[in-house]
Amino acid sequence: MSIGLYWLAPEWQAWLEFSLFQRVGWVSVLVGLGAGVYFAWLAAFGLRLKQLKMHS
């Protein structure tokens, strides 16, 4: 996941030139992709949402 995020993230010089809204947009995309990969791996290894429910 970290390799993918590193590969997709813009260069540091580009980050410095981005406006605030561009930075927020890029960070949102990268966080969303990271979360998507994380949950895809959880599903691939057999974790289901039913297992995350709290039991009382």
C-alpha cells in the first residue's frame, strides 16, 4: 500500500506549488485509495463486516 501511495503522490516540488484546495484534493484521493486497498486486503484475507460488530 505504501509503495502504491508513494508512486501515485506528486513530487515535493508540485506539492509546494499546489493551492490549498489542490492539496486537500490530493490528500483526500490518497487517503481514499489507501483505505480502499486496506479494506480490499482485509476482505481478501477473509475478514467480514459481521466479524467487526460489537457483541453485547
